[in-house]
Amino acid sequence: MEKPDSITTNDWKLLKAKYSNLKPVVKKIEKNYPVQYLIGYVDFYGYKISVNKNVLIPRFETETLLEKTIKYIKKLKLNKGSLIDLGTGSGCISIVLKKEIETLSVTSLDISRKAIKLAKKNAKNNKAKISFIRHNLFKFNPVNKYDILISNPPYITLNDEVDDKIKYEPKKAIYTDGDGLKYYKHILFTCKNYLNKKNLIAFEIGDKQGKELKELAKKAFPKSTISLEKDLTGKDRYLFIINE
């Protein structure tokens, strides 16, 4: 069977190695089924991260979030700090941060049992020591305090235009109701309870949410340094809050 134009040479090679019969595989891809789910993993920040229909497929925008976050952690000398990743999904964010800064103490939270199961597998395969918590973020009231909070929560509303491939990814990991800011609002106005005085908050955000989120961050942290930053395409994509 010849390679369809819609599939990259590298993906085709991986699919050929995994499947003896490629016809049903190609049919799925033609219906916009994500090729990453069919391959079973993605290369993310140089690490092999297994993915399935229970977790969001890691995006290149999130690699940039990690690049920036690592720089902030080092600049603020929080290398030996404790970090919490809210809504970990496949565990990709936590794994990269733990591998790149091994002195970090990393905790990952998600409400999905199936996501936590896969994240644990990914952490084990990448030899990353991470503590996992299955919990509802809106009922989360930890005893421990953290130095770093990172989150890429659901921020797409039902009215937003999205890529057809997204319909195969877990809706709970993508969509939120109202204006898309529900998760950010909750985190911003409750996280002081479980963050140390000196801290770093790092968010990935929707490209049209920057200004509003920056204003919300100013209300929650009026004395903090707040930085709205762009992705590689020049869109507002990251919000950093620094408390020194």
C-alpha cells in the first residue's frame, strides 16, 4: 500500500512497523482520527510519551511553556523546590520538568483515573519520580505547600472553532463552560492557600484570553510580577506570575 499524502514519511514508517493491515488505519486517519493515538506515543521535548484516547495529545505550544518555565525556575533559584502540575493528563509536563531539573519535587493531579494510570506508566518508562494524586481540582485543598504551580487546563468553549481531530480527544481535557476561564479563576483565587510566599505560577492559555487573564491575575496577586508571553506563532499563549 502506498503512503497517502496526508501522512508524513516518519509516521508512515511507524504505522507500517506497528500494523500488518494498514487499510483500516488509513481509513481512520482520513476521518481525522489522530495519527498519534494510532502510533501510541509522541516525541515530546525529547521524551517518549505514550498517548491514548483518555488523554490530550501534547502540543508543541506546551514544549515552549516548559522551555520558558525551566528558565524561570532557574532564574528564581527554585531548582530544589516543590512543584504541582494541575490537570496532568499524560504526565508530559511533570515528566519533562522532573527530568530537566532532577532536584525538583513533583506532584501531579488529575481527576481522570485512566489519565493517571497512563501518566504513571509514562513516568515509570521515563524514569521520572513523581507523586500522583487523583482528585477533583475544585475540591482540592492540599496540606502541603508548593513553590511552583503549572497548569494547562481546559480553556476551549463550546462556541470556539476547533480542528476536526480534537473531537476524538477527551472532552473533559479540552472544553469548559462559560467564558473558558473557569479553571484559571479557581486556581488564581485559591492557590495562595497552598503556595509558599516565594513562588512561580505558569499557565498555558487560549490565544484570546491573555488580557482578561492578566487582569484577573492582577486582582489575585496585586503585588506580583505578571508576564503575558507569546508562542512561536506570535499569539498570547502563556501567563507567568512571579512572587519573590
